[in-house]
Amino acid sequence: DNASPEQQGKLFAEKLLESSNEGENCALLAGMAFHFLTNMMAGIFDVRVHPVNQSGASSKEVLDIDVYLNKKLGFTAEIKDKNFTKEDVDHAANKVQLAGHDAMFFIKGPKASTSLTDQQIRKIGQEKGVRISVIPILVFYKTALGLCIDGVEALIAWEVVTRICDEARLKQTTTLAVKAVATEIGLI
């Protein structure tokens, strides 16, 4: 197969998002995107993808994904690939505020649904002094991949995938699905 690494990466994401695995596929792709982006930046980054649906289980976790720059919180993201409410957004914004941070990503998967508009989501954050960037997972992932593709080799990307699967303690059904997609498109 003569697909470029960028084409392979996009196909991987599209195929992976055909199922949700309780939001774990979105968390994996968002974690990969943050790894891609931070590899281009100066400084020491630590991308932490927390177990799905357990954000806040540890006092050290802010949201579903926390990215530290030189040991200081740089980015934080809430990932939703299911129905969510105003209370969910409010809760996430509160946690960001309590962590002393003023911005967050709100990354929506294809199965995310809500009665809230993106503008209403941002307004909830504004009321707490938290800037919320709302973005669909595929847009976020493809943008990150496109910005850094020169530095992303399939093997390096696969190392990131396996590390996130381990760190986020993804379910075996998810990791098997990830491997099946990666094998199908020739990533591994």
C-alpha cells in the first residue's frame, strides 16, 4: 500500500471512529493528537490520558486528558462521545477553574449529543472565567496530524498508541479493535 503516513493516520482515525468503545476511541485519538502537537514544541511535555469515564478519580487529574509543559498544566481536555448536559460542561469548567487554569478543550466524538450549541458551551465556561474551545475529534486529530506529519512515522505513531492504551487502561475489546484497524490499514 502506497498511502502516505498522513493518509494512513487519517484512515486510522476514520475507521476507529466507526465504533465508540464507550468513548475510549475518542480519548485515544485526542491523546495521539496532543502527542503529535507537543512533539513540535519546545519544552518537556507530559501527555496524560486518563481512564475514560473516571476523570477526577485521582486528585491529580483535571479532565480526561491533561498536558503538562515543564511539569505545569498547559492544556486540558474533556472528551465526550455520548450524550452530555449543561451540568457536564459546568462540572468540567469548575474543575479547570479549581486547578487554577483558564482554558480547556471540549472535544466531541461522532456519538456526542446535546441540546447545547457550541456557543452555549463556551458561554458556560465564560461564566466561570474559563475559555472553552469546542472541536470535533476528527477535526482536532486531522489538524494535529497535518501540522506535524513530517515528524510522524508509522512506528512512532504506533508507540504512542500502545503507550496511551496502557496509560489509560483501555479495555481489551478497545485495544483489540485498535490493533485490528491498524493491521487492516497497514499501520502495523
